[in-house]
Amino acid sequence: MFRSAVVTGGASGIGAAVVRALEEKGASVQSLDLTTGFDVSDPNAWEDVDGVDFAFLNAGVGSSGDDLAGYRRMLGANVDGVVFGVRRMEQTMASGGSIVATASLAGLMPMPADPIYTLTKHAVVGYVRAMAPHLAERGIRINAICPGFVDTPIVTPELREWIASEEYALMEPEQVAEAVLVAARSEDTGQAWVVQPGREPLRYEFRGVPGPR
């Protein structure tokens, strides 16, 4: 198991559940969260983050709204926070390390309720898949976790009402935390792990693009 870890968005929700799970297994965990002054979208903030065995790049926001500021805020948290975190781990993480980034089912399929959120999570999945071969040269694995709806602060009252109307089930953060550790320990890299209620985490099967004739 991991001796040291860093978790972004570690103050609540999935991040907090992963922090607890890691600490219960004896890991030394650094929780980075906006509520304690760490902005994942600030590249300079990452300069003070040292290498660890495991990095869970989880910080994110939902419900961007229709204004430019909300759009930029979501890109910063959901996309920049992953890119800057991966870049720092590429500099500091030793061979054998593992990175997991939080995407979403919205990174594998459309979520019409929030197109911008969908955009950012597709970006995370694509970035993880494309970065995997580069990080493999350093002996570092990277995967994405793609959960369905989870009972966290990111679920607004309006979204919660819509989820109930569609008869979807909300997962507890602890179920997703278990899946995060499955992905983190896996020898696979560049995978998107789907997490759904009542199911074990599954690697998503990407169909190949048809080639030229």
C-alpha cells in the first residue's frame, strides 16, 4: 500500500473519504483544498507540493452557470487542477507511483443538465489516456475514475431533485473511495474506471475509431 499521498479536494465528499481510507491503511496524507487555501488552478501553488507514492487529483466544481466567470472557474478547477497536478507529479514522483484523476460518467457520455461540466470531464478522460504513455516512461501509472451521481456538496438541491425525478441512485463517497484505491493499485494505466451503484469498478472499453479505407 502507499506510504505517502496527496489528495486535492480532500476536505469533503470523495476526497475526504479517500483521505480517511488512506490514513486507515497507515499512509501519510496531505489534503489540499480551497477551503484551506490551496487553489489547484494556480500553477504556482503546486511548486510547494513534494513527491508522493500516490496522488488523487479530485478537486472540482459543478453547476458552472451561463456566465463567463463560471465557465472559467470550472475549467480552472476541473481541468487545470488535473493538468498542473500531473505536471508536478511528473517532476517529483518516483517510479512505481500512481495517479488517479476524478472524471465522471459525464466524461464518457453527455450530461445535458450541464454541458460545460461534461466538457471538462471529457477533457480529463482524454488527458489521462493521452498522458499514460508519457508517464509510463517514468514508471508512473495514471487512471481516471468515472463515478455516477455521488452524495457530495457538488450535488446542488436542483440537481438532487432532478436525480430523484429520474430515479437514479446516489452513491456514498465511501463506495467511490474504494474504487479509487482499486484503480490506484492496478497495474493498468490510461484507463477510465466506471463506478456505479451495486457494481464493482469496471474499466471502460473504448471502441477503436474506424481507420481509413
